[in-house]
Amino acid sequence: MLPAVFVSHGAPTLPFDDVPARDFLRGLGGQLGRPRAVLAVSAHWDTDAPATNAVPSNDTIHDFYGFPRPLYDLRYAAPGDALLAREVSGLLSGFGAKTDTMRGLDHGAWVPLMLMYPDADIPVVQLSVQSDKGAAHHVALGRALAGLRQDNVLVLGSGGFVHNLRQIAPPGSPEAPWSKDFAGWMHDRLMESNDTALADYRTRAPQARMAHPTDEHLMPLLVAYGAGGHAERLHSSTTFGSLRMDAYSFS
């Protein structure tokens, strides 16, 4: 059975950046093997209720601005899987889930997938987060999706383990102490499978507001946690002083 996986996707330029997280993601697809499909839970699609994209082929959404031109030339035209999209909506019917027949993949989905599975030949369905509903809601979403792993579907959360763009520093800067404090607490709670503490991370975790001024980049981690089991850290690195690029599997 495939694990559920969380990766930090970092800046949109990750495919071009010579950083450890890029090299890790390039090897992750081979490490996991080839799933029959990917359910990508991205921080960059935030809706009132869970939504999946049911499309024949995924457009590449360049949902950012001010970056070098070559980044906008990248395409990841993975096929969609309308049947899987509707299956996921059915599993999440108790959450008011719906399908979207127009949306493609935002950079939270296609940036890591481009590195993991560069041939873009594995069907991909994207699932939105609901950042206003908090951590426990996203753990519950993951629990409802756990059975997909038995059907060789990779549940892939993509966000940021520590994500505060107002605090980024020049490349090569040492990691900020507040980033270390938050990441260490979060790692320990994941390894303990401590649902109660994770659901209440806003009040319990040190430097939670500094590490995540808003919730959306941590919610894909909690979906993957809910969909899996025992946590294993696959990668840990930091760019720009505090942008933590940690990755976990839950199996």
C-alpha cells in the first residue's frame, strides 16, 4: 500500500533552484514507485468546501507573478481522472464536496510533481483545502480518503512546513530560531501521532503565528497525516532563512 505523503513545494522556481529539496523531490518518485493516479492537495486552492477538478487533461496554472520568463514557459500537462475526482467527492460527501470541471493544476501541485514524475503521464486530480475550517477538519478529510491508498492512489499533500514569506532572508542565511522551534514541536507531535495537539497547534506550538501567519500551507500536511499512519520524515532542509522544506510519509 502506498503511503500518504506531504512535501514542501517552496518557491515556484524550485525546478530551477540548486537546493537540497529539489534533489530530494527528483528522487522521491522513484522511491515511492508509480501510482495509478495522484490526488494532490495543494495549499494554493482554497475553497469554502472541498472541491476536486474533473478534467480530461490538466492545464498548468502559473498562479504567481514577478518571476523570470522561463518559469512561465513550464508546462505539466498530466491527464486528469474524472472518475477519481467524483469518487473523492463521494468519499467527502459529508463535507459538502463538489467537483470543478474547468480548473487545472496550480504550482503547489505541478512544481513537486514535475520533479517527482517528470513525464507527466500519471493522472492527477487536485483537491482543495479549506483554511478557515482549521486543522481537525483537514485531519478528518484525510481519514475519509485513507482507503484510496489501497487502490494505488498517491495522496500527496503539498504546502510548506514553515511558511512566512515576510520573514524570508537572503539565500544561505542560517535558519531563524523561531523556525527551528516550531518545526521541532511539529515533528515531535507527528511522530507521536498526537491528534489533539496537532488539531490545536495554533495555541500549543511555539511560534505558530510566526511560522504560519495563515493556515493554508500547513493544511495539506494534516490531510496526508489523516490519510496515513505512522509518520516518517523523508527530508528536512531550509531555504531563505526560514522556509522549511520538510517532507513526511505516513504509512
